[in-house]
Amino acid sequence: MTMNGVAKHAIGKAAKDNIFGANAAAVEAAKKIGAENVTNATIGAILDDNEKLVTLPTVSKVFRTLQDNQYFAYAPIAGLADFLKLVQDDCFGASKPEGYIQAIATSGGTGAIHHTIWNYTDPNETVLTSEWYWGPYKVLCRDMNRKLDTYRMLTEDNKFDFASLEAKVKEILTKQDNILLIINTPAHNPTGYSLTPEDIAKVIEILKAETKNGKKAVLLLDVAYIDYAGEREEVRKIFKNLAHLPENIIGLVAYSLSKGYTMYGQRCGALLNVAATKEQSQEFFDVNQYSSRATWSNINRGAMQTLVTILQDEKLKADIMKERDQYYALIKERGDLFTKEAEACGLKMVPYIAGFFTSIPCTNPGAACDILHKDNIYAVPLAKGIRVALCAIPKKKVAGMAAKIKAAVDAVEK
Ligand code: PLP
């Protein structure tokens, strides 16, 4: 114990989240000069063109009409039985892979990532992800006494960098017998990049080749943004690759209701596993149920029931898909405008395919973001560049942004 009381492993841990920091600065500026004069590109939730938080109307309606016991009773630790069945259909769609599939309810996608790191790696091991990554991956690793390493995500000509991934997998497997690879796709946060089904197949080939000598690999697909990534069934084709994996490669999926159902604050998601054998599948279920008991116990019952009620009703299902499509189109329109303007002014961005965010590579993103504050634009400085939340900026404020970002980036990279 330290003088202040926490145990050794906890000393110095403080979540200095630069996303919330940048947002706080934008909110402060809005108070001073009026929200209409501030572009807040920091928020990771859909805001409409009046900058109001979007809640899918069907989700809101269903959630509000549940019976008392559907909110207030304890849920089973693993999750409601209907939820565990329907969440598989919702996640995989027509691309449900062959194999033994199990799901477990989690506290959002974050909970699914938490359980994966906890149950599929050992203390001090290194977890691998791409160099552009969602910051909490590192927080989760560090909190569980794991390390996070990265590979270069894209080549100079903006193709997925398989060679860098392969080299890192090789390097890590010289030091440990097991590797956890986390890939956030489609509509990657923070760049909007997506891997094709062929890309995922190649990734799996790399894992197979590198574990031939008796080592083990775990592939976690974090699909938090899948419902805003493109045509529903098209973007789900990546899952077919999880069928028929050898026993030493585990396929997992982190699913979230935060974005797809706009239930960010209701904390609901699932961890799904496609296993080669019944025994592996049972082990997945047992260890993750145990971890749930040991962390949050059980998950938000009302949120699980909302998904169940919607998915058991064809009309509600059709309604929610229509509503999502509308917001997918809204974000895409903003992304298309930003991309067009970026091209016109020569601003280099990571190829944006879809999703909530796009990113601009920059060697000094903190300084560039400070310059943007003078234009009343607030974005998030990350290790590799600047993240712009297209999900949160009305189209009229997107107009002209690319040129201002270009000026700021040029100023710091001179
Ligand atoms: N993965 C990524 C890349 C995310 O950006 C998020 C949310 O921002 C999540 C997972 C999971 O979010 P939640 O725990 O709210 O479901």
C-alpha cells in the first residue's frame, strides 16, 4: 500500500481521456461565444443537424413500454436466454459462420473487450492492434496488467499493411505462446477504414502460419460501428471467415448496442465466440460467465429486453433498420463533403469508408488542434493524428473544415 492507500498495481492510474478533455474545451467555448459558432468534432455519438443527440425512435418507444419487471428484476448472469439467441442473428445476419456459437451479455462492447483480454491472455502478455486505435484498448490492457503493441495499419498507398501485421505477430510470438489480435472493423474508430472479407481471410492466414509451431492466436473483431458501415449484409460477410478455424485459433466478436441501438448509456453488448469444438465453446461460456459474476454480475435487463422485443417483431425490425439507414446516410453525406473538400485543398486523410470518425495524419496533432481552437474547431488529438467526429457535426459546419485543418496541419509540419 502507498501513503494514499491504493495497492501497487493501481498507483498512478488516471484516465486522462483526451476525448473528454477536448469536448470540455468545446463546451466551454460554446458557453462563451454561442454553440452556433463552435464546431465540436469530439463527440462519439450521432447528433442530428440541430446538434441534438439522436435516439432511434423505435428503440426509445420499445424501451419505454416495457413492464416493470423487464427493467427491474435481476437478469441471468450470462444474459437473457432470448437475448443470447437473437444477438447472434443480429450480429452475424446472413453470414453466421458454421461452428459452435455462444454469446454472453456484456457491459457494452467495452465489457466484451474486457473479458477477452482477461480470459484470453495472461498477465504481462502483449496484445496487438493497429497503430490507429481506440484509446481505451490501452487502458483496458494496462488495468489488467497486459501490454499493448501496434502494427502499421496502412501502407504508403493506403492498403492494409499485412507485412507489418505479420512481422509484429512473429515478434510477439517469439516472446509468448499466445497472441490476442484486436481488429476494429468495419468503420474503424478513429479512421473510418474497413477491412474486406478477403482482408480478414488474409489476416487469418497470417495467424495460421505463425501458430503452426503449436502456438495459439485469438482474433477479436470489434464491430462496434457495424450498423453504420454500409449495406447490412455486405458488411457482415467478414464473419464467414470465422468458420472452420483450427482449434488453436479462437474467433471472438465484440458486439455493442451503444451505436446500433443508440443505447450508449444503457451499457449493453455481447461477446460472441465461434468455436471449432463443443468443449472450446463450453469453456468460452463458463469462463466468461464467471468473469461477469466477478465484475458487473448481470447486465441491464431493459436494454437486453429492448433488443429481444424489436427482433421478435418483423415490423419493429424493419422500422429500426429504416431509421438506422437514415442516420447512416446523414453521416455519409457529411463524410462525402469532408472528403471532397479535403481532396480539393490537398488535405491528406486516412481513407474514409464509413462510420462515425475520420482521421488526418499529423506529426504534432496537439499543436494542430490548438491552432484549430482559434477557428473555434475542436477535434481530438491522437498519437498519429487528428480525429474528426463526423457523427456529431452538422453538414453546414463540415463545410470549410477541411481547409482549416489543412492550414493547421501545414503550420505545425512546416
Ligand atoms: N470499440 C470501439 C472502437 C469504440 O469506439 C467503442 C465505443 O466508443 C466501443 C468498442 C464500445 O463501446 P461501448 O462499451 O459503449 O459499447
